Amino acid sequence: MFKASNQSYASIRNAWAEFSELYVKPNDYECAYFATLTTQYTLTLPSARRAISRFASICRRESGSIRGVWFAELYEAKDGYHLHALIASSLQRDMLNKCWAVASKANKSHEIAIHDANRQALVNGTKSIKLASNRSAFVKLRKGGRGGMYASKYLAKGGTQIDYDIIT
């Protein structure tokens, strides 16, 4: 595994921040957003990549343009990851929320695991799993707000696995 110095992490973060802000600069028909995206099930790095890919595909099917960058962050208080992204899209915030709801829907095996865990909790007399719905928050980027620096901060966190990519 590559061990980078703090200076290397800072350089990588700054480069991604600058690229992100230029790449998601909206045109006249688009808005730019900072997004936080979660699921009700444990999101691994490979499943995070699949979910963001499904999200972009669904947005395009809705006749929307979309481009951006995304970063997967490890939860501090629970297992799994959630996503942060900078997104430029012709779709409005409500439609982006609907697209994420479809893209992040629990598949059959997730639903069975959640159901089994709740049934086991009832048998053991313990608390059942409270499911948070898949959540998405799209906040309009402000000019000069340095959304790229905020989103890319996860690249500078040493010692954790991360994943990130562009949405084309």
C-alpha cells in the first residue's frame, strides 16, 4: 500500500478540489449541488460505486444531464460508507432526490437481511433495527463556496479506505 506524506495528501486534495470545482461548473441550463447520499443498508466501496453509477444512469433516463465527482466516506459511528458529491445537472433538486431513492433502493438480499435481523431481535428481546430511509441532500453550490475542498477532504484522511471518481 502506498504511504503518502501529509504534504502529498494535501497536494492530492488541493488538485481534486480545484478539478472538482471546474468540472461541475454549471452551464445556463444546469444547477450545481453539493450532495450527501446515504442508504438504509451497509454500503461497501464496490456497492457505493454501483449506486452512484445507477444514480447517474437514472438521471440521464429522466432526460437530465449530469456530471460531477464523488467521494465515499467511511461512517465513524457505524459500518459502511456514505457518499459526498459535487454534481452539475439540468434536473431540479426534487428529481435528483427521486433518482437517488430509486438508485439506492435495497435489493432483495438486503431486505431479507434486514428482516432477519429484526426477527432475531424480537426473539432475543433486543431492540429491532431502526431503518433510516435512503437519504439525499442536495445543497446548491455557492460561487466561491469551496465545495470542492469540502468534498475532497476525504482524500486527505489517512488510514481509511476511500473511493472516488468522476461522473461523466
